[in-house]
Amino acid sequence: MTLRLALTALLVRDYDEAIAFFVDGLGFTLTADTDQGDGKRWVVVTPGAAGSGLLLAKPTDPPQVARIGDAGAGRVMLFLETDDFAGQHARMLAAGVRFLEAPRREPYGVVAVFEDLYGNRWDLIEPKA
């Protein structure tokens, strides 16, 4: 029996602006965009061919609206791995992604913290070989 984490729900203010950020800014692929009626959509973006993806979810009540951009309570919550940190970092900067720090070398690899369009913190990381 095999388990894998398939999707992580991420609250977004607007489906289309979130799709633009993840596809154009981060280089993700839009893998699903299905109208569910009443303004709801099933929107999934994925960073690569294998692994997990993000379900972009619009909030349905005021407490959820208040959580947009605070999924990790101010901490890095999501970790985006690459095998070409310099290339990905440069591409993301050119696309307007906001990095909170310069790249740094750690015992586990090269890393820099960036924010998505709502303020959620992510690590871009190239793990040490």
C-alpha cells in the first residue's frame, strides 16, 4: 500500500490572479480548472510532472478570508525544490517574484525565502547533492 501527498489547499483571493502568479511567476503548470458552479472552481497547479500540487481555493467565509496570505502564520510553509537554483532564481526575479533575502548556502543546500502574491512564505531550495 502506497501513500503520497497529492494536493495542498491554498487560499487565494482570485483564481485567475493566482493562476497567473503560479504559472507565469513560478513556472507551474495549470493541470485542472473545472467550473463547479456558484463561482467555485477546482483549480490545481503543479510544479512538475511528478509529486504533489496546489489546490487553489477561494474562501467561503470571513474567517477563511482572514487567513489568505497567512497559511504558515508568518513562517515558511512550502518548500519548492529545484536542481538549478541560479536559473530558477533569476527566472523568478525577472517574473517579479519578491524574495525576502539573498540566496544563502546552508548545510542542506542553497536557499532563499520568497513570498507568493498573498504573502505566504516559501523556500526556493536546491538541496545539497
